[in-house]
Amino acid sequence: MTHRIAIFVDRPDWHARRLETAFAARGWTAAFISLRDCGFRIGEASGLALPGFAEALPDAAFVRCIPGGSFEQVTLRLGVLHALREAGVPVCNDARAIERCVDKSMTSFMLQRAGLPTPETWVCETPAEAAEIVAREARADSPLVLKPLFGSQGRGLKLIGDPADLPPAEDLAGVFYLQRLVPVAEPGWRDYRVLFAGGRAIAAMRREGVNWITNAKQGADCEGIPLDPQLARLAVAAAEAVGAGYAGVDVIRDQEGRHLVLEVNSMPAWSTLQRVSEIDVTQAIVDAVLASEFAGFMPQVPPLREAVGD
């Protein structure tokens, strides 16, 4: 029996096409769907409207990206993912994990709650409180990193050494996320991206930036590295702390040699990691997810009318 998987993506990119091929190699048929085109149909069989799945919901779903939009639009799109999970469809990553990772403050909270090493972080809304935090915590040799609460690929990062360096609240959508800058052990600026899937670390790379921002999209040089056991264990623990089935975990090594988790990305790209890896990263992700997240997938919950009788 062929299983059908919905891959949520706005436009089928390199990652989506690789996923389609990798799932096909394991006997799954993939359908690309944008969450923009999904919604609810209360009163109909499943209660959901997914293009290509009018007769039955997919056997599983893989979320490659969620399109941006208004608060209401994003809430609806996450609601569709929540509903799929409630209907017994395994979703990787499900809406809970995505919500925890998209919101950097919640990621930091979940990491600390799990007892994992992560930089000190402060999050607030008022400029006065942000200025007070900077005045108290920033030092000439140790500024704070200001990050957008929602953001990726190193965009919008800024070093803050003085309250006067803080931008207006409206430039940050009203939220100040401030994190301790971690001085690294090696010369230059380095950190690590570990790709996690299905309960294990898949591959890793070292990123060396031209400055303190080490994202590949910001010009960092990337090099594939063996999966150090300590690095792998920390990445697995971080991904599990936020409930992710697959994730990109960013880790930094400080001057004392300790590894700290910076972020967990619930919809990571891996094209750069593939370029510096010897394995087929996409197939490794799919195999790990099939063995763990989608193993023995749950039967779909029947519509309420059928479940309780007419």
C-alpha cells in the first residue's frame, strides 16, 4: 500500500524536491501544498480543506515552511497543523514545536527548563526596561546581542553595548530580545549547526563568520565535521526539549570549552550542509523521520458524526 504525505511548502524548492525523491524511495507519494490554500470545512467529513485530499486526509505531513502573513493568517495556518494532529495525522514538525521555535523567547525558556546550557537572555516590551537591562548587563568587552523575536538566517542582529544603541521599539515589532554574547574559544567567530531528525543527530558543520554573525546566508565559511558525541547529545536534547521531530540546532563553544545551545530551528534548510557532507542528508532525514515520527502512524479519527452515531 502506498502512503501519501503532504509536504507543506509555498513553492517547491530544492529541499521540497529532494524530500519528494527521498520519500518516493521509501514508497511514499508526496503532494506539495501551500498552507495559504488550506482551511476548515466544518460539517464536512474531515472538517479540513486540503488541496488533493478531498477524499481522505494524508497519512502524514512534513512542514517545510509556513508562509508569512497577518496574525490571523498565521494563526489559521498553525490551526490547520494543530487540527491534523488532532485528527491523528502525524505532522513533522507539528504546530506546537514550530510555535516554540519560531518564538526565540520560548525556545530559550524551554532550553533552560530542560537544564540545557544556553546564554543568559532577557525579553521585554518596554524601552525603559530594555535600557535598564543593557545598562546593568552589557560591558565594553561583552555587549548583548539584540535579535528579532521572529527571524532567521542572521538577519536583524545587532550588538548592544549601551542603552543608546537600542533601536526604537517599533523597529522590533515591540519586543526586545537580548542575549549574552558568547566569546568563543577558537580565534575568530565560530559555531556549529547540527541537523537532528527522528531522535538522532544526522550531520553537522562548523560555521566560521567574517564577523560575529556566523550564518551561511551572511557569508560564513562552512565545513562538514564528524559528529562529536558531546555535540550530538546536546543537539538531541535541545530538539527534544522543544518537541521537534527534525531541527537545526545551533551550538557555540565558549572560552571555557563549554557547549551552549543558541537556537533551535524547526524548519531548517540544509542545502549548505549537504554541500559539505558526504551523506545524502535528505534521505537520512526522511529515513529517521519514518523510523521515529511516522512509525506505525495513527489511524485517522473518524468524523464526529460517525464516531458518536446519528
